[in-house]
Amino acid sequence: MPPKRAAPSKATASAAPTNAAQIAEQEDPTSLNPDGMSSSRTTHSREKLKLCEQIVLNHFGPVAAQIATVLLQRGRVSLKDLERFLGTATATRATRDADAVPPKSQILHTLLILVQHNVLFHIRLDADGSIIDDIDEPGGTEHFEINPEAILVRARFGTYMQQAERLWGQEVRRSCDYSQPRHFVH
Amino acid sequence: MQVSDLLAQMPSTSTSTRPLITHLLLSAYLMPSTLLSHISPRDVRIAYTNEERKKFKGIPGPKDLKTFEEAVKDRIARERAETRGEGYRQRDERDVGQAICGGGSGTANGKSKSTKKRKLAVDDGDEDDDNDSKRNRKKAGASSNASTPRATASWMKSLSESQKTRLDSVIVTDATYLRLNFDRFDVHIRDEVLYNLMSSIFNPTTAALYIKIVEAADARRSDEAQGAWPSVADRQSDLVSLTLLSSSLPSSMQLNKGFDKTMFMTLSTNNKPVTYDFVAEYVALLSRAEDITARSGAMNPGAGGEAALATSAIRYLIPGTTNTDVTTPTGSRVSSSCSVDFAAAGRKLKWNLLKQTVEGVFGETEARVLGVLRREGKLEEQHVSKLALLSLSDTREACERLFAASIIALQEIPKSSMRDPNRTFFLYYLDYPKALAWLSDRFHRAHARVAQRRDAERERYRTLLNKAQRTDVKTDGVDKVLSRVEVQRLKDCTDRLRLLTVAEARVERQSWVLSRMPM
């Protein structure tokens, strides 16, 4: 019997009213469909991860691709772990040209860019796991997690800009252009 | 990205830029981005659950855990709803320089920008009024002339009245951080995809009317409540009244083209069909009004295990439950309002994709076997061969190949308590979610490979492409600066790149349909 598609536990609202669906969609604006439509949103197959790597390489450059590879394979890592994994990362496509591990400043810069583009989730947790909200409060470790759905959406940016231009003219296209600037970190 | 930074980085802004950004914000194309949106949803849930647990004294039992979950859900939903309504404030005399949709003029005034804040972590976007008091820099030269800025941009003309009044009264705050709302843009992709589907099933005129109904429902949704927007996740749209629709259709739309010429010939000349009749006729067609079994409501199954219930009789429009029924010129009765069923169209699209891919990858035999299994459920090999009108050996081969690719699955039913393979029924069935997962994986792989190939091509021709980007080549033209061989190579290269880009876009669109359209 084909298994019933249960609503994934990540979404909160039940499938019933559309308002709830919208709120839950707002919950994870770039990920799940609360109707449980496709579990492939939460589970990421190897092919999907390879595709994400490729897109990051295209859009952000080889250093970002290196970092993204580690994050995609390892999930949520802290900064120290990230450096450690980068040091021992096996050669991938991205590292063909850049052989050395990128310096720490470059890693931080790349992480900043990825966060700015909403590709990277970041959270600062203190010792017992609660979120540190205040920027200036010292201590706690910062954890990074990549958001594969946000990367896959980037492939559609061309379509979005075309739509925007069709609806609102050149100005909007330029403003959309600038809200996703391309930064290449080499 | 912050609004003030956005305005600073754009090459040219006009008086209608801010209202444009406000309009985008209000109609959910842009969303305010807060600290919460930069934290993974899983982490948020875990952290909030931990907080709830700390508040609780003692060891929580299963019921308590459930209450924690509910509390966390509500909290997250509330916070999201709050951020939705932020990012803009009421217009006041500071914003007089901005273009206004409706009336109103005023004396010019300089605009001001709030201080830029750049930090490693993104700020909270909801410090509207605080930042207004922190203005310490007036935007130089921003004062417009004394002439009234009633210049309306072209996009403003298509706004509805309520949207215009809303836009007149609020404007975006400079300090807000914005992000694109991809779901809202996806709605346009969805409309395009639906148009193509309807065009292929029926004809372009029907498709055009269908899209008009979809757009009407979307417009109604975005007009209605603040915070509601038409989303791709909607399984069914809002109700659209046919009377309102037929009066708002453009006169250039020739609805009679979609029907055969002889269809309305039997009517007397007094009863010549008008737009409303045509619309009703199309709606009757799309909602299968003549199909008696449709009325029982068993036509459009919901999500879940009823994928096997698929028949070719799908209703693309669902009639509303108003009491006023309308009779079309050809005699069918149709409700005077209808809603669009996106889930039905989504199901059909996904099935079409699966079938086409299986046919392309494996062959026609396998596609037939797949179709049979989908319709019938769990079958033995002999039954499949009978229903698919194939020989047993062909069926066996096809089933094996599909099983090896894990598109179909096997169910063993032993006849006795000893699990003897000779005395077991082996039933094949289509595991639909698994099949779609296989398909989606395939698309991702194709996408990655095409992108890789494109990179490789670009790398191969890198020097030539760089040369073509030189200013002298651009100004004088390719033919003048490059040699004949180079021109030919460049043309080959650009053709190949274009083909690859098109292929990538096509694969991307297919994987979008698979992952985003509702089931």
C-alpha cells in the first residue's frame, strides 16, 4: 500500500485551513510545505547536495564551495569544527585549483557573505543550549548550518528578475539585482 | 539587505522607488528579515523547547511534552506573524517627496537616512521608530522640486483602489532589512506552468481563461487580509465569481475561438451567447459539470494514499457551493462561482513528468506497465501483462528493470506459513512517493551535470570569452577585431552555452514542479 504522506514534524500547523498553512509556510519561508507534499525538502539526497555544491561554486566561487561542501556533508558545525574539517577535507572539484586551506579571515569573510545571502543559518548558543540574542554578550559558540533550499532557489533568480521586470519595470529589476549581489571570494 | 543600503547602491532612484519598495513589501514580494529568520527552524524549536522544559518543575510526562510542543508552535507562529506586519510606518511630511498614487501634493522636504549598521549578525528589523530619532544625516540633494510629485509610474496604474489607498498611507522604513519572498515569485512560475498544462490538454483559449481565473483568485487573496498572500502551497484557491470575472475580462479576449463553430449554431439569433455564457461554458468544461459522478465529490481525492485513485477525469475547477446555478447555452448547469484546484493540476503535472521520464529512460513498455500499476494497485506479473496487453516475458523484463530502479516495489504474500518462494504471491505495486523521489533525484543529478558541463565549456573557451568582453571588441563589433576563425569559434561556444543554459532551465523547471506544486 503506498504509504500515506504524513505531514513532516518540522512544520507546525496541520494541513487543514489555508491560513494555518500560510503561517506555517511563513515559519519556514524557504523550506517546508506543511501539507507534507514532499519529504525531499527535509531529507537531502546526495545528488541534491552535489547540486547545491555546484550552485555555490557557480555563484560564490571556489572558497565558498569548499566551505559549503563541508557544511553540506556535516550539517551543523561550529567554527572550530569547520576549520578542522576544512583542513582534512579531501580534494573536491573546488579544491583542484586552490590547494591550500583558506586562511581564517577568508573563511570568516565567506561565512559572512553566505549569511548575508540567507544561505547560511547561524546561531549562537551558550553552554546549556539557549540562544544568545544580544550581539554584545560575550561567550557562547557560533554554529553554522547551511540551508539547501535557499541554494536551490538561487537557480530561479533569473526567472524572478524577469518576472519583476515584466510587472514593475526596469527599476525593480535593478533593485532585485542588488539585493542579491554576487560576491566572488577567491 | 537594508533598505537604506539598497537605495544607496542602486544606480538611479526616482520618486517612486520607495513606494515601489513599500508596494512590494505590502504585497509580500519582499519580507522583513529578522534575527529569527537567520536561525535554522530546527534550532529555534529545540531552543524554545528547552526553555519550556526549564520552566517546568519536575520530570515532564508525555502529556507535558505535548503541551511544550504546542506552546513552542504558538510562540513561533506568533513571532512570525508579528514580523510580517513590520517594516513600514505611516507616511508623514517627511515623505512628501515620494510619488503618490492617489491625490495629494505638498512642499518638498529633504529625506533623511538612518544610520547604517553593519554587524556580523543581522540586526532585528523592527526598530522603526527608534531609528527615526537617530537620523544624523540628511540625504544630500534629495529634496525634490516644488512641483508636485504626482508622477505615477506605470505599475501604479494597475493597482486596485484599496491597494492605492494603502500605499498612500504607509511607506517603508529605512532601517528595515528585506529579503525576497520566493514563494510569492513562485506563484508566477506556477501560473506559467498551469497555462502550459491547460494549453496542452485543452486549447490556448481555455488556458487563457483558466489563468484569468487563477489571477483573479490571487488578486483577491492579496487584497483581502494583510499578511495573506497567494502561495504555491495552496491546494485550492479562493472562490471567484463568474459574473465579476466576465465583466473584467479584456475585450481583446475572443472566447468563442476556443469552441467549435458549430457548437452554438443551433441557438436562435436572439440568444446569441455573450461573454458570460462563454465563461460559464468554459467553467462547465473545466469542472466536468456534465459528469454525474463528479457531483458525488469522489473525483478529486485528497493527499495521502489515494494517489492510486488517479483517473483521467480530473476537475481543474471546483464549483462553489452557492445556491445560484447558471445554465450554459448548451444546457449544463454550473455554479456561479468556482475555485481553482491546484492540487489536481499538480498531481497531473507530476504524473506526466514521471511517465515521460520513465518512457524516455526505459521505454514504452515500462511506461505502460507503470500506468497499469498506478491505476490498479498491486498486481501479479500475469495480471500486469494482461492489462497492459504485453507478453509475459516483456512484462517480466519491464517489471525487473523498474524494480531495479526502485520505482516499483514488491509485496510478498505467502500462501502458507512456510515462506516457500514457489508458493508465494509476488505483487508489484507503484510506490508513488518513492517513484517521485527517484525522479527528483534524477533531476538534481541532471541539473548538477548540466551546470558542470557549462562551467567546463566556459573554462575551455575562457580566453576567447574574455577577449569578447574587451571594450574595443564591444564597441567595434566582434567581426572587426577578431579573426574569422575566432568569430566562428565564439559563435560555436555561445551557441553551446545557450543550449546548456536552456537545458539547465528546463531541468530546473521540472524539478520545481516536482518539489513545489502541491500534491
